[in-house]
Amino acid sequence: MRLLTLELENWSCHSSLSLDLSSGLQIEGRNGSGKSSILEAIRFVFAETARKYTGRLKNGERSARVSLSFEKDGSTYVVEKELLLDKASTARMLCNGVVVGDNPSSVYARMQNILDENVIDKLLYIPQGGLTSIVEGLTRDEGKRKLDSLFGLERFDRVYKESAEDVKEAKLKLEFSAEQLARHPKDADREYSEELGKISGEQKTIEAEAKALSAEVAGLDGEISKADAGVKKLEESKRKLDALKEELKTLDVSSAKSAAELEAVRQRLERMSKAASDLASLSEKAVELKKYAEMRELLQKLERLDEKHSSMMLDRDRERLMALSGVLAEKAELEKTAAEAENALKQDEASKAASEHELKGMESRLKDLEGLNGQAACPRCGQALTPEHLEAEKAATLESAGKLKETLAGLLESVNAGQASLKKLKKEYSSLEKNDAEYRYLKAELERKTDEEKDLLEAVSFVKNKLSAAGYGDEGARFVEEKVAEYGKVCGEIELLTEEVKQKAGLEARRKTLSDSLSSTASRRENISAAVGQIAFKDDDLAILRKLKDELVAKRYALFSECDRKQYRIMELNIRHEESEKKLNEYRRFREGRDSQERELRVLSQAREVFHTDKGIQKYLRDRYISQLNGLLTYYFKRLNENPKYNEIAFDKDYELQVRTTDGVMAIEQLSGGEKIQLAIALRIALTEMLSHTRILILDEPFGSLDRNHREILGETLNKIAAGGQLIVVTHIHVDSLQLSRVELGGY
């Protein structure tokens, strides 16, 4: 297997990065330039879960993509994985351009077949400071555990430990079977078989007796059936006789009812003949009384018209209209007075405004005079102003202004008085305006009511004429109401008599039906009486036959009870037989189970020893793997270290590494720092060849803790590995001896 290319997007601090890995690669750069994150990206491609890599998302980004291509067995593979912040990661795998995996699970399964994730993490990937950790951790117990884990031998140990539970369970089952067998007699098989034989013999005897009883019961069943048939025949005759007698009673009751109803119909028909003559006289009386119903309606209408006329209150409206006419006569005079007052007020306001204007002019002139000197001309007469002239002008102006103020005060008082008087007149006029509106409305309403009164009086006259035509002679409403009530009573009697007369035809038909029914009933009664005489039945015969049947049934019951007792005893024997058979089968089952469990326990104990940690298959495989590892480790160490004194590197019986030299055996601690590094790398290469046949090493900062001399030694060692495999190295220290393709990342 050889890695080809690696592409990153939004991974760690890399927005976009593409690397050629085909010839191996030395990645250099300062701390913080994202070197180690490149190695993490390779591990991410082979990882089963993406959870521990979410911190590798570039700051501010919600997704990152890693694409790795490699060759294996002549095929080119491309694996693309996308890491998402809020969703599950996605994955896709192509082989020679064809999709062979389209989700993380399927891609991981295929990658495991190519290169196990455990091999990468424990062998191929060497973290910073972990170059020699694989050698330093190989103490006695820890070394054995680590090697067993790498070789996959720990699963045999799990089988050995888990099989202990199976052995324990088999022992418990064996103990349980032994306890169950101890509850049975010593010679249980013979005892249970003899008991079953005795029960079977008794069962056969009782079954024969029960069969004989059943035959006797069957004979009685025939006699009982014959007696039962006779009883049923007599009971049927008795039932028919009782039914005919009951029908005779019913016919007698029906005949009595029909005869009574026929008499009632006859009497009603007689009453109807009299009602026909009464109906004629009542009809004549109804015609005479009918006019009073019309009179009552006319009187009620006349009463409503009088009430409406009274509610119109025409006299009240006329009196109010005359009162308003007198009030409105004052309106014209008041309107004239208000107009004169308003004109006088306007004149006073005009005089007041003129006086105020003139006063402002005098005040302005006085102000101007204050500012004049002796060289100016008089603004009024145009002469040169002397001091005496100026003082005289001022005095004259002040005097005129004083008189004007007195006049203005008088005008102001007159204006205020005029305004108050005008306001009062307008208020009075407004009140008269309201009366005027009422007058106009009342006048129109009175004209309407007068027309309505005229129509009302005409209607009253029309109603009185109709009353007169109907024959009303001022008898009064009470008399008319009495006649109307009498008319209603007569109409009710007529209606009842009319309905009764209408029923006459139906009653005639009913009388004929009843007469025919009585004749038919009499004929039916004669026939039933004849049928009663033909039925032969005696109560004594029925009683004797019933007694015989009861005796046969009692005898059958006694035999049947005895038969039941036999059957019950057979059931008891069956239960005892089943219990004995069950005990025998249980005993045999536990005996067979005990024998089987003893065999199973022996097989389990022998099989478990095969998986023992220090015996069987584990020891065989471990010794075989260690022997193979010793040969490979010696071979690769000698390739990396050309010192001829080193003969062999091997694990001893306690799984501790020993270095055999021409001078004897050396401990690991006696090797120099550079030799320890060479040994650690040789061990990783040897284990990798055994477990995956992949010649790849990925090293993160391998030179960080080494001095210059050891760095150069390690560089030369890595060159030898690169010649037969593939190296990916990350370092912030340049090593002259390391001959790999080089990529330098920029700083921060």
C-alpha cells in the first residue's frame, strides 16, 4: 500500500491544501502552522467515528473536507470524508473510479480490510515524544499484554475467562439434577412401573362395570321415551279442550258486548230523528240574531271614532295660536328698536376709534416736540421755534390731549352701555323667534287636524246611517252584546246537531254490522260445542301416565349416578396414572440430564484448557509469533544499525527484549539513545510486516527532544526506511541528513 495525495478544505488552519505523498514527505514549519493537523487528517480517513475530530473544523466554518488517495494491489482508491458541525459526517470511497462505499459505515468496513485502524494508531502513527515508547513500555507483564493485543491473542483469553461461567453453569445444572434425583426412591424405575401396572388393572375392571350400567341406562331411556310420548299426547288433548272452552267464554263475552252496543245505537238513531226537527227552528232563530253581530261591530267602530275625535284637542291648539299672535305683534317693534340701538353703537364705536387715532397722533407730536431744538421749524405753523414757542406748542398739545381723553372716556362708557342694551334686545328677539317657529308649526298642525276632523265627522255619520239601516234603535251596547251571545249559543247548538245528523248513516251501518256479528257468533258457538263433545280425555289417565314416567326417570337417575361414580373413579385412576407416569418420566429425564451434564462438564473443562493463557493454543501461537518477530526484528535492526557486534534482538521467556552481542547479552537500557530509536523503529516495522504488510510510518515531531548528533543519526535511519517503504514526517527542525521531498508551511 502507498499513499498518493492528500487534499484538505477548511481543516484546522488550512482553507485549502493539496499534498503529494507518493514519494514520502517531510513537512516543515513553525509551531502553529498546522503541521500535526495534516497527520490528524490521515488518521481521520481511517477512523470509525468523527466525534473526536470536530475540533479540527476551521474557525468560523461549518464543514471540512478531507480526501486521501492511495494504491494497493494494483488498484487506485480515493476516500473522501466530510466533517459537519450540525450533522453526521459523510463518506465516499472509489476504487478505480467506481463507488464502492457511500456512507461512513461501509467506507470504514472496507478501510479495515485494507489497513486496520488499530495498526495505524499503535504502530504506523508515532505521536510527538512517542518514538521509543513502544520499547520502553515492554516490561514483563505489560509487554506480554501489549504483544497479545497486537497479535489478537486477547480474544483467546476472553474465551478462557468467559468459558469459566459456562463451566460454573454446567456444574450448577449437574448439582440441580442430582438434587432432583435424590427426591425419588432408590429403585424408582421399578416402583413407579409396578404402581402403573396396578392402576391399569383397576381401570379395566371399573370401565367394564361402567359399560354394563350404561347399557341398562340406555334400555330405560327407551321406556321413558315411550311414556313421555303418551304424556305429551294426553297433554295435547287437554290443551285443545281447554282452548275450545276458553273460546266459548270469549264468544259469550263478545255477544254480550255486541248486544249492548246494538241497543245504544238504536237509542241514538231515535234521538237523531227528533234533532232533525229542532235543527230547522234553530236555523230560523240564527238568521234573526245574526244582525246583532254586525251592529256590535258598528257600535265598536263608532266608539273608536269618538275617542279619536276627543284626543285631537282642537280647542286647546286654537287658544294657544291666539296667544302666540299677540306675542308676535311685539316682534316688529322690538326688531326696529334693536336696529336703531345697533346703528347708535356703530356711530359711538366709530367716534371712539377716531378719538383714539387722534390721541395717538397728539402723543406722537408731543414726542417729536421733545426732540426739537431752537433751530428747527414748528411742525404746525412752520415758523422758527423759540424756546417760548416750543413750550407754548407743548402746553397746547397737552391741553388738547387731555380734552380728547375726557371725550374718549365718555365714548367708551356709551359704547359699553350700547353693547349691553343691544345684547338684551337680541336675547328678547331670540325668544320671540322661538315663539314665531311654534306659531308657524301650530298653525300648520291646526289646519291638518281641521281636515282630519272633517273626515272623522263624515265617518261618524256613515256609521250611524249603517246602524240605522241594520235596524238599530238606540237599544244600547249591552242589549246588543246579549243578543250576540245568544246568537253564538244558537250557532253552537246548530253545529252540534248538524254533526249528529251527519253520523246517522254511519250508525245505520254499525247497527247492521252488529246484527250480523251476533248471528255469526251464535253459529260459531254451536260448532265449538260440537267439537268439545268429540274430544276423549280423562284427567286420571294423564296422572297415571305421568307417575309411571317419573318412576322410570328416578330409576334411570339412580343408575346414572352409579355410572357417574364409576366414571369419577376412572378419572381418579387416570390422574393417579398420569402422576405416576409423570414421576417416572421426570425421574428418567433427570437421570438422563445428569448423565448428559456430566459429559458436557467434562467436554467444557477439556475445551477450556485449550484457551488457557499459558497453555494450549495461546501459548502455541504466542511462541510462534514471538519467534517470527525475533527474526524480523533482528533483520531490520541490523539494516538500520551496521555495528557488527549485534548478533540478535529477541524477546526472552519473560517477554523482555534482550540484545545478544559478541560480548554477551545486553539490556535495552545499555543501548545509546540513537540505538534505542533504531530499535524502536525496527520493532514497529517488524510488527507492521507481520500484521498488515504495509511499509508506512507517520512521525509527528520525531526530532524535538534529540540533540543535533542524534537528529542526524535518526535522519539517516529514516532514509533507509524510506528506501523500502513510505515516510510522512512532520517537524519544525530541519535535519540535513533526511532526504525526503520537502514542503514548508507558512507561519502565523
